[in-house]
Amino acid sequence: MNGIEARIDAGRNAFALHNGNKRRIMQMNDPLGARVILNLVPLCLHVNHPELPGFMGDDDCPCGVRCMEWPEATFKSIESLFSLRVRPADIEALVPANREIDGLFTIGSVGSLGQTRESDYDIWVVVDAAAIGKARMRLLERKLKLLQRWITSQYIIEVHFFLMDIEDIRQNNFGMVSQEGSGSAMKNILKEEFYRTLTLIEGRIPLWWVVPPEAGNGTYEEMSRFVKTRHKDDETDLIDMGNITSIPEEELFGGALWQMHKALDDPLKSVLKMALVATYLEQSQDRPLLCEEIKRRVMDADTDEIIDPYVEVYQRVEDYYRSQGDEKTIDLLRKCFYLKISPNIHVNDLMSLSRHNKPTIMVDVVKKWGWSIGYLAGLNRFHEWSVDKYRAFGDELHDYLKRTTVILIRRSKSFLINSQLDQDVEMEILRRRIEAFYVSKEGKIDPEKRVKKKEPAYEEIFFSFDRGQWAIHAAYPDKGRVKPIMTADRVAKIIAWLAYNKRVDASTALHMVPNASRAALFDIQALLKDMNTLIPEANSVGLDRDSLMEKKHVKQVVVIGNMENPDQYNSIQEVDLLYVNSWNEFFCINVPPNNLRAWMRKNRTPETEVSIWLPRDGKSKFLVNYMYSLFF
């Protein structure tokens, strides 16, 4: 046997074993989701039949997955998913002779210990766009949207299909930034993640996975030519998706910004990915990419050995921070890793000799950390933590993200000067989004740095006023022994913070500690209720590309009059302005009534929405008209 062919066969066998392990882990983590993704989705893209979800009436719609064997067992597996009123033999006859889908791949945590019931299924549908043509590509896009919509409507499964052109993948062209893609800011980083985390659902094996680890571009191209000369393109089970040997330093800046953005949705995962970016920055000359290290371990693994990509990420970053003597960051990474995987290890798992599920598999990792049973129990109750515990951990987590990004930005200054226009635009969009969320400014209500998107509200809030300062506490403030949640010179700022960060809800009991102010508790309650409908939630803000490319402008204003002087019936003594700009930054400022008109002239646009709010006892028709006269 030819030496190259022998190496290819060895790589093919090692990948098959690794991919089989990933499919089994997917089934262990999410049995229903695995059946939908591994069995139903390939069948629906293999043939176009009216009895199958995603059917397209146009026979020109591309279908047929290369190297996919006729899935006789699939029909039994999907019987419980939906009623199929047709014989399998009738469907088999519709498999096209020219199969035009090269492969179906998952990317991300799916098929690893990092997968949970909440994990999205991101699926790359790889085709040759030039061969298919634009019109037929649009048909396939429509089919994928129909299939995605059907799956989402039938099951609690979040699936995203990405129609990918094979030549674009080879050239690392991954498009513009969107909520579900990292675009030109992270070309090589995205390809490295794809190779490191992919699970082959059906289709052809990436050539990269059978090329020996750290072989270099020369060996890769030699093996690619060998495959092309020995096999016709439609006969080989391998697909050339391009090699990757390194990540340019300038890309790491984009990677850091992207993780800061993704941290708004999933900070636990972003901390680990940010740490990996940091290791690439410092160790770029010393160690190969993690995807290469994982490939080497897969090719050297015993038949019963599981090489888990998520565990490998953690091990790589722990090794790096240990070499730096940074035990504090290691402790943070361990907590993030454990909470993200959510294995819920208990005493029985620690004593078990088998390794058949997530908790027992994770035992071998956690045992090295020296955690007590009580510490594990506290992490297992993550979803029951108090508000204060979430806030403290969120501050620690986001502080790490910011510190690491600053280091990367300093290292990337030369790139910012010499960057190409499209790269510069993409990273400027991410930079502005991060500025909107993380950077403190005068009058700005800071969004809370959350650990997860939905966190609990306070059970009780006590408002107090002393020596010109407002404060809120989670318990009765007895002689300073209870630390305030926050303080401010105006009660409107506290109300804005609570509403914006959703730290109060219908179950929160509000109290006013007796004080010398004239603000009324029922006005505070009413304003909080109104703010929930008038302003956006801090953590629901998406990536509005168009707005971030434009100059900021005020899009919504709430003018609050006499909040702390509610018994004024004939004049406006004070004004608090709450406003949101087009980047979704939220501000609260106190403006002298006589300056309100000048502020409006400077900041208001024809599209700005303006509403007014007055305390209950001072809300007369006269004062409403008077308020409008101050700025119209």
C-alpha cells in the first residue's frame, strides 16, 4: 500500500472512532435532539418528498448527501417523531443520482461534555455553490428554513442551518458579523473551532482530519493532490476544506471582541474561549493550535479512549495560567467549566467505578481540583443562587474578560493601523457594541454583568434617604450593618437601574424606610411599573448592525417631573430625564427645568419618542401642559 494511502487510512479510522464517540455523547446528552439531528435531518436533505419536513415543490431544489448510505434503521428511529405515511422503498427511489450536498456538520459544544439541554444545534450544510448556481442555492436556503421552522415548532430544539460554500470555507470567507456568525473578524479562529469541534452527521470526511498532525501546508497539499488523482471528486469520501496551521495575531483582537459580545448571552462559555485566545497570543510560537493537538491525541488514542474537545480546551488554558502562576484565574476557569458543563456530581458519582454518563466522566477531571463535597453541592445549586451571589460572580467573570481584552488590544495596535477596510469595519462594529455595554459614562445606567441571561429579582427592596443620598437594601438597613445594593443622589437613578436590570418583578416587596424626603412609595412603585414597559431590558439588546454603524442619537426620552416634590401643583421644580440612544445605552440625568428646552434642541431628532411622567398627586392637566411647554 502506498505510504500516503496508508496514512490516509489510519487517519480515516481514527476519525471514525472519534466521530462515533461524539455521536454517542450527543445521544447521551440529548436523546431526542440527537434523533432529530442525526436521523431525521439527513433524511430530509437526502430526498425531497412531500411526506418529509422541508419539502420543496420545485424539483430543481438540490438534495442528496454524498457518501450517505440508505438509512433503513432511520425509519424505525423516526417513527415516534412524526407519522410517515409512505413506504421507505418509495422514498429510496427518489435519492438523486447526482448528490449535491457534500456534508452535514455540527460545530460547537454539541457532541462534547459541554453540550447541555439548552445547547443550540449549529449545522453547516456544505455544498459547491458554483456548481449548483445562485437560483438553486436560493431553493436550498428556502428548504433549510422550512426544515428549521418545522423542527422548532415540533420540539424544544434550537437549530440553525448555515448553507456554506466549499470554496468560501477553503478561503476562510465567512461573511459579515451577525448574531450567529463571527464574520471576517475571526476567519482562522472560526476554522480552527470548526475542525476542533465538528461532528460529521452525514457526508464526506474533511481531508484535514486524515492528514497527519502538524504536517504543514506542503504535506497537506501533497495529500490533497493524491486524493484528487486517485479518485474522481464524486467517488472519494474525503473533502478538501482547506488547511490551517496558525492564527494571525491581528485576528486575536477580533476574537477577543467577539467573545466580549458573546459574553452578553453566555459568559461562562466566553470566559473559556477568551482564555483560549489568550493562550494563542502568548504561545503562538511554542505550541501548535489546539485543533492540531486534539487531532494528535485522537490518532494516538486507544479504542476505548474518549478525547473530548471541551475538556481539551479547559486543560489547555489551565496549563497556560499555571505557567503564569495565576491560581486566581485557574479557580475562575474551573468554576466556569464546571457550571457550563453542569454535571451535578454527587457522592455516589465520586465512588462509581464506571464512566457511563456525564457526572462519572467528569469525576476524573474534578478529583484533581481538591474540591469538597460541600463546595460541589454549592455549585450544583447554581440555578438557586441568591441575587447577590450572581452579582459577585458576574463581576469576577466580566472583570477577567475586560482585563484580557485590554491586553489583546495593546498587542494589536499595529494591526489597527494597517488593517484592511472590511476587517476594520467589522471590528469597529464589535468595539462599539462592547462600548455600549461595558464602558461607564456620566449619567449612564450600567447594565449588570450577568452570569446567565435570566437571573432572579430581589425578594424585598428597602428604599432609604439620608444626608442627600438615596440607597436601596435587600434587608432592613439596621445601623449600617447591611451593605446597600446601590446609592445615588436621585431616586430616579435607582428606579432606572432596577427597571433596566430587571432586579424587581411583580413578586418583589418594596418598602420605604422613614426619612425626610418627600418622595412617595406609591410613586416609586408606579414609576417602576411604567419603566418596565417604556425602556428596553439591558440583557435583551441584540447586535443592531445598522445602528452601530451610524452616529449615536437619542431615540427615546422619558421626562419625569417633581419625583421628589410630589406635592407641587402649580410648577415643575425638578426634572429627571431618562433616555435611550440608538446604541441602546441608557442614561438618567437631572436637568434644571429652565435648561430642558436647550437639552431637547441639542439631542432630540424627528424620530425621538418623548413621554412625560408625573407623580400621582401632582398629575394635573395644568402641570402636564406646563411640562410640554418646557420643551416644545
